[in-house]
Amino acid sequence: MSSRVRTKICGIARAEDAAAAAASGADALGFVFYAPSPRYVTALQAADIIRQLPPFVSTVGLFVSATEAEVRAVLDVVPLSLLQFHGDEDNAFCARFERPWIKALAVKPNEDIMTAIAAFPEASGILLDAWHPDLRGGTGHQFDWTTFPAQAGKPLILAGGLTPDNIGQAILQTRPYAVDVSGGVEQAKGIK
């Protein structure tokens, strides 16, 4: 496996933030299609931002317990490279959309992470994020990185509480395939 750690900047809500992230070398940009999130964008807003991106930047649509119809409505408008499911979706639901997808798992204390990962055999990757009783990602909290698996049979993405101050240590400690940063690079919610 390559030693290069890929980077996704999630919660993109403005074209200027997307352009800055791409210019800084982000491999992927995440767009949140979950209305309760302060980083929420409509399908039309995301499509407009994506039209302005340079080539070779992956676009990721983040969904939280959306219905199949809601996901398909976004896909009808937005050219997404990858889907990211952050809710209570199972493997069968995530696999319905004929495109690569990753499943976000909230790492709870004392949880068997490998069993949770095994429930998503068709995922292109697994994103491990901090657990919060009420929020689905973008909390600014981190989980115990010592529980990050060394190998899982598929790419693992580290998320949760990553900032410019701690990301180097996080990468050294966990050796992830990629990192996913949102709140740690914001001036305010949704403003990168």
C-alpha cells in the first residue's frame, strides 16, 4: 500500500473554499446533504461548486439515514464520485446506488471495531469517526486512536477532531489510508 495519505476536506459549502482546498492539494471534497448540519448544501449548490473544480478532485456526497429517493434525487443533479453514509444504513442499502461508497462508523468506547467493519463487506473504505450521542460527524471530538486497526482488509479513513496542530501525530499513530477533516479547518461552521 502507498505511504501517501490522502486528504478529504468535508463540509464544503462555498466555491472559494472548494477552490482553496483543491489548490492546497486535497484529494477529495465532501458535500453534506443532511439538512440539520450547519454544513448542509442543496444539490443545486453542490453541483454549482463542483462545476468550478479542477480535474482529478473527487467529490463525495455525505448522507445521514437518507431514504433511497433522497439519495437518488441528489445523484440526479450532482456528479458525485463517491457516496459516504453516516447514519443507520446497512450494507445492502449503501450498495444500491451503483457507485463506490464508504461507510462512516462512530467509534464507541469498548466497541469491537473489526466486527463493525465486517458488517460492510461491499464498502470501498471505512471512515472511523468519534462517537457522539446526538451528532453524526463534524463534532470536533476525537476517539482513542490507539484503537485504530492496523489492518482491516480495506482502506481506513481517520476522522474526528483533526486539526493542523494534531494531524501529523494522528497520521503517525494510526497510519490511515486517508484523513477526513471538517471542523478543524473552519473559521466558523461551514466556512473553511
